Amino acid sequence: MSDHGPHRQRVENFLQRIDTYNKELNAMMEPTPDIARATADATDLAEQQGRSMGALHGVVVALKDNIDTAGIRTTSGSKLFEEYVPAEDATVWRNMREAGAILIGKAGLHECVFGPTSQNVWFGRIRNPWNTEHVPGGSSGGSGAAVAADFCDVALGTDTGGSVRIPSAMCGLTGLRGTVGAVPNTATRPISPHLDTTGPMAWSVHDVAKAWSVMQAYDAEDETSRRPPAPLDLSDLDDGARGLKIGVPTDWFTDGLHSGVESAYQDAQERFRELGAEIVPLDLPGASEAARVCPRIIVADAADYYHEDIQHRPDRISDEVMKRMKLGFDVTGIEYANCMRKMYSWQREIENACRGLDAIMTPTLSMPAPTIAESDDLLNVVSRITPFTMAWALGGGPSLALPAGFTDEGLPVSVQLAGPRFTEPRLLRLGAALQTVTDFHLKRPAL
């Protein structure tokens, strides 16, 4: 019998799984066993003394490797930053660490946080635990694969156009993209200040909500940080869906769906009806335009951020990522200004549509995870994977990806709940209700 306390033993179990499976999955860039063991021992000692380490007491966390960690290399999946060792923690991680979270390591990602497949030229391909011939999504693919492989309780990803929800959908997880500005971006390497967010990924809504309760915070050092209209209140998380209204778009979001996605989407609507929610047909005429506008903003902002590197260090950027970044040079000032106007118009359309509604539900993706073999044409795969997530990203408010079923081939599929700014509590409540009548979040890949 082990002499370790329960939290240290959980950490040892996670580390053993990383040791066994990470060579194949490549989910973890850099495990931090010494930090994890020391923190777990401190957590066990606190428990013996009747103390709590905080709201995240004993929660084991992996961080996407664009989130700064003091003294630990933070590469952003890029040759440009392969030697970068931050002096301080990112604000979001400092808040979680101070609330008792245990760091198990840094998770891999798509190069420069700039792609939906996590097939990384410099640090290796990341594979989906449900089927290792398929991608795990991206850009937070290592975070998604780490949770799905049971390497940790929660993993953080960043989401500009879908990079928390895409791997959540492809790996069968719950993942939250919060309101833009709700989580500090301080010391988290950016792509687009208008769209960047950091969000939690876990099996269940309850674990996502626990992480979110600490992550949402105002930071005066972050120019994108926004104060919420009211303190975060998750007290109704388990109050169910009865009496709530969910809008369901009648076009575009239902076009070209994979049969497994379409079936799961219809099933989720029926489950919510059984829970006492009202499903309301909804027109969102601006959605397809939002999905076209969002990537134009992203590539322009990426070209701006990486301008010097593109010019002077092109050998440190892979061909596919370079090709996508250079699209940003084609976005004129006039086009960018037009995109900004359309962003604000779309955000107002969402606010107006949600009057009298508690959330809007759509598929997260139109398709399950593609194979690794078909994922090397980055521009093509971005256009196939991201439209639904891009639309909600441009909306500025939260969207919650929820496991909703599996294809006949055993790949996860997902639905997402979305709403106006700072409506995370309502989305989490609806997601928690759905997980009382479904068991998809309890399924595990057969590694």
C-alpha cells in the first residue's frame, strides 16, 4: 500500500498515464512531475490540518503551452519561442495556482496558436485518443488530448476562432469559450486582441464551472480585460432546464452536417424538451457572414503580431502557417474597418435574438475529427472545420461545447450553447442539465 496521501496518489496515477501513453499521443509538451508532486504533498498536508488550499483544492491542471509559467519553457508550439522561459506566471494561471490547482505540465498545440489540427512541424503531431489516426483539434489540441487521455482533471486552452471548442468537440469534452475580456490574457501569447480568450476543458460541466469560478477575473494590466456587470454567480448550476428557452437556428448552422452530427443535434433538442426547456426556431441571417469575417480579422491580426518574424525569421515558421499568416497582408485597412463594423452588427444581432431566450444551440462543428492524413492542407482544413466556431467567436459572448454523441466509427460529436456577453452561468446551467440525462461525458477512449 502506498504511503502517499490521496492527492499525491492521484498525481502519481496521472503521471503514470502520461508515461504510458504520451509517447503515442504527444499531448504533453513538458510534464512537470516535481512541481505536481510537491504541490500534491502540500495539498495533502493542508487537508490533514483541516485547511483548504482554495476553490481548486487538489484539481490537477495542464496548461496550453502559450500560457506563461515562471521558470518553465513556454514555446507557443513555435520554433520562434523554443528557448523562451518566462519570469512570471500568466495571470490566469497565478489565480488558479493560488486557488489550489496542481500543475501537471504544459500541453502541446498548433504552431503559433494558429491552426485547428495541432499537427505541429516542430514538436510533432498530436493525436486523438479516441482514434490515433485522427487529429485532436486545435489549436489547443494537446489540452484536449490530455483531458481525454486522463492525464489531468482540467486543461486550459485559448480560443480565438474556436481553439477551445474544436478540441473539446473532437475529443468528447466539455469546453468553455468565455466572454471576450472575462479572463485576463496577461502573459498569454496572443493572436487577436479582439477575439482572444482562455477557457477550461474537462469531462463535465461541473469541472468546467469549478475552473471558471476562479478564471473569470478582472486584471487592470490587461488592456482587453472587462469588468462583468455583476459578480459571477453559479448558485443555480443544478437548477435544471425547466422553463428555459433555447433558440435553434433554422438555416446555415444545419447545412452540410455529417450524419452523426445531425443526429446528435436533433437528439440534444429532444433531451432539452424532455428536461422542460422550450425549443424556439430562430433566424440568424448574419451567421454565415460572421463566419467569413472572423478569419479575416484573425489573419490580419496574426500578420501584424508576427510581422517582424515573417520578414526576418521565415525559416522559423512552417510553410503552412506562413501561408496562412501572409493572408493577413492582403487585408486592407478598408476591409479591416468593414470587418469591425460587421463584428459589432453581428454582436447586436445576437443580443436582439436572445431577448426572450436563455441560449442559442447549434452544432459545435459540422463534422467529426478528420484524419491526420487529410489535415496537412491547412487552408482547406480551416475552412472545413471552423465556420460554426468562428461565428460565435465574432459574437464576443460565451459558447459552451458539450459532448453530444458518437459517429458510427466511434468519433465524438458535439453541440454548443451560446449567448450574449457574460451569460456563462446560464449556459453552464443548461449544460449541467443536459449531462443529467446523457452519459457521453462519462465515456472514455480505449487506450
